Amino acid sequence: MAQITIEVDLPTNLTVTAYRRHGVGHGFEVTWPLPAECRCDLCHREEQTVLEFKNGVQVVRDLDILGQPSFWIYQPAYHRCPWCHHRQYLIPPFKRKDVSYTYRFEQHVLRLLIGSTEEEVARRLGVSAEMVHLIVNNQLADVKGKEIDPARQIKDLGIDELSLKKRHKLYSTILTDLTNPAQPEILAVVEGHDEAAARQCLEKLSKQQRQQVRAYRADMARAYHNACRDLLPKAKAVVDRFHVAQKFNEGIDQLRKQITQAYKAELPAAERVEFKTMLWEFRRNSKELTAGEQEQLEELFQRVPRLRLLYGFRVRFQNIFDTSRNRQKALRALRTLFDELSDEFPEMGGFISTFNDWQEEILNYFDSGQTSGPVEGINNKARVILKRAYGLKTVDSLWTRLILDLNRARDVVWYAIDQIQELVAGFRIMFSPAS
């Protein structure tokens, strides 16, 4: 077997005194400076350390080396109190009390958990799922069940609901920090989707933090807006454009069904199936259609001319949100559109009333172009988590998984592309025949 020498990164003051290979495992005997003085856990006196050593060694799991498990081996040391004769274990600086793995191994487990499950990670590492669960609880003890850091600067928030299980009344409210939209972070997860749940989330922020929030994004749920208006006095409410478009398109689609229903009833069964395929292009953005799809859409309009007018209203509505750069221009364009729309399709009066009720919050979008895209992205990831875990039964479990898969997601990226490219370039120079 070929022999190589490798450098192993070690914590400060840790020294390797011996190495042994056993099967596919690597064993490193390690030592570290023991304290000169020690405080007794029983009588609380601090005296010069009186050392005793256990007749045996302790083996703890560390990071793998070349894909193979490695272990640190040491002789456990104890302090015997000269006053009360209590003997206590001197915990090594690289591990917790009563565990058989290092802090580095704990962090490695967290990285593996991102995008995976506790059972799968346990199987890969050859440990128990209970051990993985304990590691998660230890590593996330600083964020689970604690208040948000009062020194944190929060300018923008997102609040939304999530159903933990279909057809069950198990909902949660998720509060997200959107101050940096590129890296949204979960702040709180609370059971329920009413005003009380929203208040419970917001009250995790300090009063000063709530005063600093300048905007919050939510859908058209009165309960959330009532809580935010009360607890975020200086924040501007922004109803996401995509929620508005969803409501508008629901009304348009309902009209489309009514218009085509009579036409389809007169068609033979075979032609009815063919006609149904044409409706797919009607639901899509005209800019995304190919030339062939445009022709098929045009054929649909020739068969049912009233659909052309309905489709035109939908395209104009989208263009207003895409091109308007201030609320005054957007409001004028929307009012003109709604006047024409109500004349041609009075059935859309319900949506127009909804717009009037939420006009201020909807128009706030045009001031800065803020959307709930990051919030909806988090919801999508949360749904993936629920599917991967075959459902989560508690909000606490959802909180843990969101912290791992979102707030800690950047930890899974150990090296950036430019770092790897720099290493490759360095090795080329080092191993070049000309060097």
C-alpha cells in the first residue's frame, strides 16, 4: 500500500501524538493542555487541578479522511477536589459532555442534513438516527425557542401561511426577514394562520426592531394586515403583484369557461378534445409562445372571437405591472382598463371591488417593485421539505427543517467556484515539469 503524508487541520492547542490504521478507519491519539486550576462542580471552590486519569481511552468520531471515518483517541482526565473529594470529568475543548463525536463532526452532520433526512444521514454515516437528532438539537439550541437577536437590523418583513398537511386544519404562520432579498432568513414559525399567530410572530421582535421595519409583504389576508398595522406602525404594506394577478386570472379563467362552454357543447366528441388543447395557449404569456403556438391561439380566437377581447384584457393587465414605474401612472392605466372591462364583462365586478378594497396596498408595489417572490420561494421549499419528510406533525419540526434548509443553506457550500479554480491553477504551477 502506498504511503503519503497529509496535513490535518486541528483545533488550536490540539496535538497528534500517534496514528494507527484499523480496517478502513483512521485513529489519531490526541492531547491538549490541561487547565492549571479547576472549579469544583459540587462545592464550587476553585483550586489547583489535581489530575487523575482513567485506565482506558475514549474514542470519538471526527471528520472523514479521504472518504473514510476517522477518530480521535485520548485518555480521559479527571479533577479530584481537595476539599470535598468530588471527582469531575475534564471535558475536552473539541467535544460536548456525554457525546462520542467532535464539534466538527456535528457541523458536518448539519451540512449533510440540508436537503436530506435524519434517517438518510444516519445511514450514510453509520450512526443512529437518534444521534443525528441529538446533534440537531445541540447545534440549533442557540436559535430554537429563543427570542430574535435584539441587535439585528430588520427593515423588510414577509409573512405568509403554510399548511403542514393537506385536508387537515394544521397551519403555520412563517415570518421572514427580507432585508436582504437574496438571502431571506426565517425569523419565526408559529402554529395557526390567524391574527393571533401573526401577533405571536411579530412579538418575537423587540419593540425597537418593530419600529425600524419599513415594509412588510403579505397576501390579501385581513388577519395578517391587522396584526402588522398594529405592531409595525412605520411599515408600508405591500400586497404582492402575483397574488393580485392570481385573483385577476381566476376571474378571467372563469369567464373563459363560460364563453367556451356553449361552443364546446355543439362540437362532436373528437373535435371537443382537439379544441380543449387550444386552450392551453390562452393561459400562457403571449411573449412565451412560439410561432406555431401563436397560430394555434389565433385559430382559437377565430373560432370564439370573444376570447380575443378577454385575452387582450389579461395581457394589458400584466403589461401595466411590468411597465408602470409609479403609482399614479399605474392607477390611471388600471382605472381605464377596469372601466372597459366592466362594460364588456360585468362578471369581473367582484375582482374590481377587491382591487378597490386593497388599492393602497397594491399600489405600494409600484413605489419600489417589492414582491413576495422570496416569501413564495420559501413556501415552495417548505412544501418540498414536507414531501421529503412525508409530512411533519409539529410546527417545531417545521421550524428545525426550515432553519437547516434555509438559514443554514449557505453552509453546505464549502468552497466557491473561484476558490476551486484558484486551487486548480496553483496545482498546475506546482506540478508543472518546468517548475
